[in-house]
Amino acid sequence: MDHETLISRIEIAAEVGVQSQTIAHWERAGSFPRPKMKLSLKRIYYDRAEVKAALDARAMRTPRLAWGA
């Protein structure tokens, strides 16, 4: 497995601050890339570049709350 180009669903969830089931939901909804490798139900890997692009696009669509405004 190429750790430089692949990232696990669990790692993505931890970095973004969501549950891994949320990543699965985004994938089913079509707003997240399909996995490149499935070794088991828990060991699911995505292409890092595709994930970054999807998360960047998601950040552009998601309005942020303005605290103190």
C-alpha cells in the first residue's frame, strides 16, 4: 500500500473532526470520491489528492458562522 498517495477513512475523519460514518454518507451522497481500496469494512482507503479536492470544494460550499458578529 502506498501511504504517500492513499489515506484511510478513519484518518480523514480524524483530520476533519467528523465520524467515519459521515465520510461514508458524503460518499453515498456523491460529494466525496469513491475509495481506491477496500481491505475490510473498516480499512477503506482513498486517493489523497481526490480527498483534498473534495474537502476544499466542501469548505467553499459550507457557510461558516461568524462568532461575535
